[in-house]
Amino acid sequence: MNKPVTMYASAWCGYCHRARVLLQAKGVELEEFTIDGNPELRNEMIDRTGRHTVPQIFIGKLHIGGSDELVELERMGKLDALLAADTTAA
């Protein structure tokens, strides 16, 4: 069973779309928080990540970063292992 994946995103963001497509191709059920017009969610994202840009992606409790980091994990062959890891860890 895959770890839960959450992503702070924007409806118009190309990087969000790229991350969404990759995760969907992996069969990941994605919980997405759209920050457009929602300053509370945007502030929550910044508090959790220290970053102001979208997407911001979490696999379980682990913040992996944005789309570039997600694609790099896939390129290095590490994404599947992170997705399949014990859901109670990180």
C-alpha cells in the first residue's frame, strides 16, 4: 500500500500539472490542497515547508519539495520505494 501523498498546488501551475501527471501514472491517490485564493492554506504551506512556491509535495510526513525534486527522485529510481515505504514512518 502506498503512503498518502499530499500536494499544495495551484490550478494554473505547470509544475503542479507535471507532478500530478507523474503521481497519477504511479497510481497514487493524491490529496491536493489548492492555495488559489486561499491565504490560510498558503500560509499553512509556508509554515510547513518554509517555501513560497507550488507545488509542495509530501509523501507521508516527509516533505520532498516540489516538482523538480519529485522528478529527480523518479529519475534516480527512488520514488517507488518512498511511495511504498511503511506508512507509519516519516
